[in-house]
Amino acid sequence: MKKSLIPFIAFMFVALFAVAASAQGNPPPPPEKPKAVEPKKEEASPLLTKWDVVFAAPGQDYAGTFTLEKDKDSYKGTVATELGESPLSNIKVTGDSFTASIVVNAQGQSLDGTMSGKVADGKLTGDLNLSAVGAIPYIGTKSK
């Protein structure tokens, strides 16, 4: 019986050694890090396009264009009528509304002002407020 016990003990020793070695050889993989929640992509404002606008100035309507576009982390825009083209600055867009600063050169006179507007039902409406003139309402539709 001693002779048959020796191979059994040797087998058990080898089996225990193999189990212990395999448990220590490869540590369990680290737990997966939870994936970062990607921030929601900013939806493009319906303002970011070219608009055909009509300014209802005192005594006369002026047709023109209003353009607003994304420029990296900010915005750029212009207003153009038969009187000339004026760039917008300090543009702030919130959803379907905007505000901006503007300098209009009208017949050699430089007028500082602000422009604001909102898109509703596919139409752009707002005011152009110029120093010494006051509020000039406008309405627009997307250019084709």
C-alpha cells in the first residue's frame, strides 16, 4: 500500500502546485473604467444661415441680407443693404435668439448700435437699434 500511496501523494502535490502557480501567475484584469459620458453636441441654431431681410426704417424700407455663421468657438455675421455692408461683433447666440453690436455707415455718418432677433415659424424678426435713429424693426426669411 505504501507503493500505491506515493504516486497518489506526488500527483496531489503536483496538482496543488499547478493550481497555486496558475492563481499567482496572471492577476485578474483591472475592472473596466466606466466610459465617460460624451457631452451632448451643441445643436446648430436655426439662425446660422443667410437671411433675406427688410428693415422698416422711418420713411423707407431697405431690403438686404443678414448672415450669421459659426466661427470656431464664436460667431461672425454681417448685414448688407443698398447703403453698404456692416459687420457684427460681440455676437451672442442662445438657441433661436441672438444679440450683437453693429456699426452702420449711413451716408458718411457712423452710427453705433445693437441688433437682436429671434427665429419663430421659419421667420426672423427683430430690431436694429441705432444711436440717434432708434429702433428699426426688421423681418426676414431664409435665402434660397
